[in-house]
Amino acid sequence: MGGAKSMEEKESEVSKAVREAVVKAAEKGEDIKEKVVEITRDAVKKALEGADVTREKVESIAKGAMKGAIEGAWMAEVGAAEVTRGAAEGIIDGTKQAGVKAADFAEYAAEAALDTTKEVGDKAVEVVKDVIKGFFGAVKEVLEQKKD
């Protein structure tokens, strides 16, 4: 491996970056719900680009990003459930934009993000499930249409 970071390090790096960005945005009085999409998308994309993308890495980074968004929300005293929606969108988008291989793992990223949301409570889980349905419901419909 030489100098390569472990998954845990990568995950905590991503979660720290996201957490700090969320807190900063809140301090500036920005709309966290909007901003978190951008923050998580950029963090995920940056973490995955040029990396050897595996399902585990994608899941780990997605978890880290969601964790960071939730922690940032708690620290900034914004509703964590509100933040999870934007974070889920950003995570899925970031994964899709990080290259062809990463895009194949976008559903795993979504599931990992969802998993991390459970600690926030049922409302957050429902919100994130909606986001995922929005993304992958649509994806599946497109695939269905192509078959005709």
C-alpha cells in the first residue's frame, strides 16, 4: 500500500471536512439545506476521484459524508433531519460525478448514507429514503423504457 490511507482515515477525513464546512456555512448564515448538497457532493467527489474505487470505499466515504453533515447540523443547531436530505443528494451526486466506476456504486453510497441516518431518527430515515427513491426510482424507470 505505502502511504495510502486506510478506509477509516478516509472516512473520518471526509466527515471532518463536511462537518467543518457545514458549521462554517451556518456561521455565515447560509441556508444549510441548500449548502449541504454542495458540501457533500464536493467532498465525496474529491475523495473518490483518482482513487481506486471499490464498493467498500464508496460506502465508507458516503458514511463519512453523512456523518459529517449530521454532526455539523448538531453543532450548528440546525435540524439534522433537514440536513440529511441535502446530504443524501450531494452524496449520490458526488459519487455519480466521480467517474464511471464510482457511478456504478452510487446505490451502495445511497444505502450507506441511509444506514448512517438511522442514528438521527425515523424522520431523517424517511427523508433520505425519499431522496434515494427519487434518484433510483427514476434510474430504474429510464432503464425500463430503454427495453422497449
